Amino acid sequence: MLPLQAAGRAGPGTAGRVAEPRGLAFNEAKTRIVPVTEGFDFLGFNLRRYPNGKLLIKPGAIAIKRFRERLAKEFRALRGANVAAVLAKIVPITRGWVAYYRTVVSSRVFAALTDYLWKLTYKWACWSHPNKPKHWITSRYFGKFSKFRNDRWVFGDKDTGAYLSKPSWTDIVRHTLVKSGASPDDPAQAGYWAKRRQKVKPPLDSYTVRLLSRQDGRCSLCGENLLHPDQPPQSPQGWEHWFLQVTRKAIKADHLVHHDTPSAARGKQTHLVHATCHRSKNPLRFAGSTVQQQTT
């Protein structure tokens, strides 16, 4: 990106002339030159240099509006469905969107989104039970579902224990700059990129992330990776797909469970194992059906 003064002197066609020898082309209708103090949107993010001199990257206003409209549309379509169906549909959508924007300045956006989700869930619950009093509705669908959060206003299913995590619970994890000269297309840099991917924390709850870090991401029984160290998704839809194909599958297939080993060396230390390893070691014991469940 050229400074505004240089770009203005060069003219709008300069970028095209620079790109042509490289086999690239700009869409002139969608290309404009703006001062960085005015800000611009790119891939759902808004980049702007503020008067204090700081360049901040935030979720774009258009992306936020589009996401809120999608949530409202999904909740309208879920009228008449049970709470399990609502969670199965909404959880991957919200967690995927939050995972995509967790590396930028998103705390205020996540807090506002938490309030908006509460209104949508409460409105859905009231629509589902129009003849029930408000205290009955709140006691049925809201409670302290997360044992790691002292919050009794969490939307969830009291029959299964599943719940909708609040976006404001998500920790902001800053993007780590790529070292100079490192290219993902360079075979000699494969080790660097593999280590870099391993350092990316998966967007799971903090308790599971701590266990994964303590075990170096490996099963305590077989020593294999608990989660495949693939390239992190690069879009909200990609993260949504990640939750659908990885997390939901893990919940359904008991792929990843908290296991309290009886070994004397570990004592009562909780650790993560593959559900298949758990069943083979303890065939008569029940393997938990959720990522956050701890067996006893």
C-alpha cells in the first residue's frame, strides 16, 4: 500500500501497471485510494490509524451487521424446535465467527454480541412458551452451566448439560508475526511452519486448552495427537466448518474426553485421552459424551 500522497501523484492506474508483469490484475471498480486515517475494510476486518497514532484492526461494521442478521434469521427459523436443535445450529456459527475475530481488537464487539445473543435466546424461549411466566422460562433455559464460570445467565439444555458459550468469554490471542523471509511455499521452512501451527491454540474452552498444552497436544495413553495440527481456517465459515467436523464429531464419537486416570504416578490428575483409548483401557466404564465432561 502506497502512502496517500505518493499514490495520488502516481495515479489510480499505477497499481495495475505494477501488477501486470506478475500476472495479476486489479478490479478498478472495487479499488480505491483512501488515507489510512479514514480506514478501510478488508476480508471482514476494518483497518484504521487513529489520532493517537495507533493502527487498530477490528471486525468490520458490515461483517458485524451481516452476522447479527444471520443470527436473527437462524433463530426465526428455529421457532418450534427444541433447545438441543438450537444449540446444535447456533453454537458452531457463533464459535466459528468468534474464533475468526479473536486475534484482533474485538473485546467490545464480543461484549455487544453477548448481549445480542441473550436477547435472541430469551426471545426464542418466550416464543416457545407463550403461556409460561417469565421466571419459569429463565429457570428452564438459563443457569450456571459452565462450572468454570460464576454466571447463571447461560443459555443451555439442562437435560444434556450442553450450553451456548458467551463470546465475551473468548480470550483475545494476538497474531504472531511471521519471521522475515519465511514462506509457506519454501520446503526448507516446513519445520518452522509446523511449529508455528502447533502454537496456535484451538478455540476450545480454557480448561481443555490448558490440558492440551500440558500434554503437548498428545493422548496420555497412546501418545498420538489429540487434534490434527492442520492449517487453521482462514474465514468465519472455515472455523464454523471446523467446529462442525471436529468438535461436534468429537462430542458424538467420544473422540476427545477428560479422563481421570487411576495410576499412582498421576494420582487424581485429569488429562485428555482419545475416547477409543479410554474404552480400550476401561471397557466397562462409560466414556463422556462431551469435550468438557470429566469421568469418575
